[in-house]
Amino acid sequence: MSDSAALFVQLIEVGAAQQVLKYLFISFLTLAIADTLHCLPLEVSLIWSAKWNMGKVLFLLSRYLVFFDVIVSLSYNFAPNLSVVQCERLFAAGSSLTVVGVTVAEAILFLRVYALGGRGRIWGASLGALYLAIHSAVFAALIKFIISIECAYHSSNVDAPSPLPSLFACLPVKGENKMLSIVFILILISELVILGLTFWLCLTDHKESKSPLVATFSRDGLFYFLLLSAVSCGNIICNLAAPTAYIYLLTIPQRVLHSVLSTRMVLHIRSVGGGVYDASGEIPLTTFDRSRSEPIRFAVKVQKEEITDWGKSQATAY
């Protein structure tokens, strides 16, 4: 087989792989839309009518930024006649937005651990410092990765578009994928740390608790973090070992799953907590205290519900 024929076969294979990625990304965009519509009634009653606070802002960002992120990522797969410069810029924007979205979703997970621990300013400051340290390193590795990206048919003298724009308009073929792996390794470390802290709090502070809210924290924490950790591991493997066309196979799935799972967790917690709100209502999550049992204190007193082991109020941003 001649070199030109071999190149043509290779291009067809890459184009077929890109089609698979397009359909995969569209399916996860559909999942995000379906989940948003499914949760919309709860979201309207538990989030939209609540006061503005950190939890509400993080929820809305995590819920709705995902659509913008996925559309930007899809644009460099579907848009015809992209130049190499346009391709690289769109890919950089999509990669950055994806990591920003995951970071926002993880902020919700850290907030959840803070609420579960309920240990005051020192506990909150420690978690905040841990979050900033991990995610600062995440963005440092991401920047190095983005700088290293080169798309197909890139050279110092020629800005050549894709030869098969109907199959793939943009194909990153060169970059420091180790840097991207470091991004997902750090995200995995963040998830494992949160999971470890959750287990530790449940085994120490809430070992004897029968509170449905504590059960929701524990059950959601275990399921969500195991799933997200598995996807992070898959991303690391793809970045290091997959063929060029499949290196970014799980980036959009991870982004969508972070959005879906983190926002569902907030809705579950607020639903179990009572879930009766008016235009200014919210549930402040509080400190757990084994020695006391008090009702949840609502920002607007429309309902009271006794929950075992629910202690003195120390509001967080849920």
C-alpha cells in the first residue's frame, strides 16, 4: 500500500472515531437535559425560591454551565471549515470550561463535607485551603496542557484546515497528555479525600445516628464519589494509553456526571431536610451534636421536623 493510500485509510479511521465521540457527547448532553427537566419541579421549589447564598450560586452554576461547556466542546467537532488556529482556540476553551465546571461541582462536594463536619471556622478554613491547593494545581497543569496543544496539519508556515471536514473539522494530535492526566489525577485525589473525610465523620461523629439526613449524606457520598472516581480513573487511562482519536473520550461524560450528581445531591439533602420553602426560605445545614437533639431551624418558619442528632445551628451555604 502506498503512503498516500495508508494515510487515507488512517484519516478514515480517525474520522470514524470522531463520529463515535460526537454521538457520545450528544448522548451525554441529552442526559444533562433530561436530568434538568426531571429535577425541575424540585429545583423550582427548593432552589429558585430560596435566598441567594453560596450553595444556591454553586448549584445554578453546576446545573446550567454544563450546557455551555458541552456545546463549546461539540462546536470544534461539528463546525465545518475551521482553521487550525480556530480549532486550537475552541479546543482550549472547551478544555478550560470543562475543568472549571468540574471545579464548581467539587466545591459543592467540599461544602457538603463542611456541613457534615460542622466544626466551625477552623474546619471550614482547613477544607477551603485544601480545595484551593488541589484546584490551583489542577489549573496550573491545565494551562501547561493547553499551551502544548497542536491540531492536525499544524505547522509553523501553514494554517491548513482538515482535509475531511465532513468527518472531523478539528483534531488535536499533539500535546502534553501527561499534564492532562495530572489534572484528572488531582481531581481523583480530591474525590478520594472527600470520600475519606465522609467515612471518617460518619464513623466518629455520626456512628450512632439514625437521622435520615445523615443517611442521605452517607449514601449519596459513597455512590457519587465511587462513580466519579471511576470516571476519573477512566480519563487517566484514556489520556495515557488510548489511541489519539480516543484520548478525550471521557472528558465530557465526566463533566456531565459531575453536574448531574452534585446537583442531585443538593436536592436530596434539601428534600430530606424538610423541603418547604417560600420566596425567602432556605434550610441552613448545621452542626451535628451527639449529645443533643433539636429540630432543624428554617430560615422561614413554615415547617418543623424532628431529626435525631441534629444540633446547634451553624449555618452553611446549602
